[in-house]
Amino acid sequence: MNTPLTLLNELTPEVFLTEYWQKKPLLIRQAVPNFKGFLTPNELAGLACEEDVQSRIVKKIDDNWHLTHGPFDELSLTALPEKDWTLLVQAVNHHLPEAAELLSQFNFIPHARLDDLMVSYAITGGSVGPHIDSYDVFLLQGSGKRRWKINAHTDLTLIDGLPLRILENFKAEQEWVLEAGDMLYLPPNIAHHGVSEDDDCMTYSIGFRVPKKQEVIEAFLEHLQDTIQTDGLYEDADLRCQQHPAEISDVMIAKVGAMLQKITWDKNTVRDFLGRSLTEPRPDVFFEPISTEAAGEVSIDDFAQLLAKHILFLDLKSQLLFYGSHFYINGEPLLVPEDIESPVRELADTRTLNTQVLHDTQRLMLAKTFHTALLAGYITIQ
């Protein structure tokens, strides 16, 4: 893979973030020179047939759009028409190390913003229609060619009655044909329409989540609900007779208002909320724990000895984030001793850690810290 300088068409990451990120599109010719991708159409189709992989097929037949969700089987894939369809596979980075390697080229953007790598395969005319995404995306072309049309000021009216959010009145302001290694960056809410120009079009979409403010607030309130505890009962020993028994009194409103004002939060509360929520696996993500027999054989001391000979990796589906000395993995806080905070930060940043260069005491601390994670399948050693 290439350095960010090449990836961003000789722009530094700082200039890209200042001038383009969440501001305006950027076309980058040969961002990854001669990039053909790391999947063939058959390999992508194989992923789409697996139970633990999110996939879908979008077809356009006689000007009508059709959406089918996977997993698929070989028969349904071979029965597809000769044109105007697209196969899309989500979170390929959860399944292939090559995908994780590609994502590492985008480390100038915080891991906390990363959504996933989606790979699509389309034959001639294949598309998902003109639409708007609520995330930042880098559209890296693998094999084949795709024509992209964009509009930053389009009518947001959607076509009624469709299983897809397709814009009804899309008109292109700009368009380009992307070939292998070319990349188009689009900030949120830029309408775009990509159409395959041949029968071998594969596009790698690196997406970064942009949650709605309402979603963040609702999730934070749920976090408070799970973490706040208070004692006592509603008290009204001073209750007086009311003219209207069905009336909610000013006194009750004042009492409940005083109770609610005691709900407070600080920076630590927000940090804990973000650490847990940003590392929380998707509902469709499942880890493979070490078998019961093997788990009984891998003690903390055994684990420490393995770390002296092997390298520690995060599982492809795992997310490890930190703030200062506070660490979170897959939705849970992780208590990390001060003496190994630096190597654990390296593991979070690079998703791998050469534990052979550490001293015995540090390896033992790592073994104690990550033993449960090892048994749960959150990390691996190779």
C-alpha cells in the first residue's frame, strides 16, 4: 500500500483535513497506483454466501429497483440477469486481513470515526441509484470502471415506494470515470450516483460514521439510564386537598423538577459513554471464543510465555480505543496497569503488538490484562 501523501494526491493529511474533510469532494487520480483490489468477483460472492456476512443485491429491471438481502447461495447468484445489478458486501474488514491493511492507510482519521469497508461488484449498468449517505466515504476503484456523478445542491425528494432511498430529481453537477487506483472522497450529504461501465467493476468504499445528533443524544440518555442510581421515594407528606383531583399540581411539577435537576454528568461520564458506544460491536458481529477444552489449558502464565514467542493481534472484528489511561474494548472498559499503557496504546493504534521486545514483567501484565479477551476471541496471537 501507499503512504498518505500518495493516497491524498500529494496533499498532506493536515491539508486534506483542513480544506476537504466534511467540506467538499476531492477526486484523486491514482491514489493507489495500479490497485486492482484484493478480491475477485467470485471471492466476493463467496463472502456473500456466508451466514455472518451482511450482503445485498440491488437490481434495476424495467426501471424498477429491487433489493434482496443475503446470505445468498450459488444458485441465486448464477441466476442474476446479464446487466443492471450490483452485489454489495459490508464490513469486509471483519473478515479479511487485507481489508484491515487497506484501512490502515486511512489512519490520519481517528479510529473512533471508522464505520467499515464495503466492497461492491457490478456488471455493466449496475448501480444502487442516485442517493445521499450520512457518512464520509472514500470510493476507491478496484478493477473495471465506474462513472460517478455528484450534486451538492440536489433536491432531496425520494422516490416513493422503493426499498432503497433513491433521489427522484437527481441532476449531475460534476462527473468522472474512475479506473483502477482512482479514488473519490465525498463528505456527508453530497448526492452521488455511480454506474458500472463494464462487467468487471469492483469498488472499495471506506466509510466513516457521521451519527445524527438525535441518535447521539438518545444513546447518551440510555447510557445514563444504565449508569445512574438514586435512592429514596417521591415524597409529599405536605400534600394538600385539590379543587380538581385530576389536575397535576405545581407542587408536584416542582418536586419532580428538583429530582431531575440532580441528574448531572461531567467529562468522565461522556468519556465512558463514548468509549463503550464507539467500541460496541454491531448486533450481527459474533466472536469465536476459545473452546472450553482449550480455555482450561491456557493459563495466564501460559499466555505470558506465548507472548514471548508470538505477536499479539486484535481480532478483525475487535475495536480498542482509549482516552489517556482509560481503555475500552468491544463495549467494555479495560483496566490497564500503568506500566503497559504505552504498548496497549500501540496495540489500539496499529491493531498489532510485537510483545517479544517487551520484558517478562510487561508480558505477564499483558497476559493478566488480556486473558479474558483472549478466551473470548477478542484478540489472537500469531
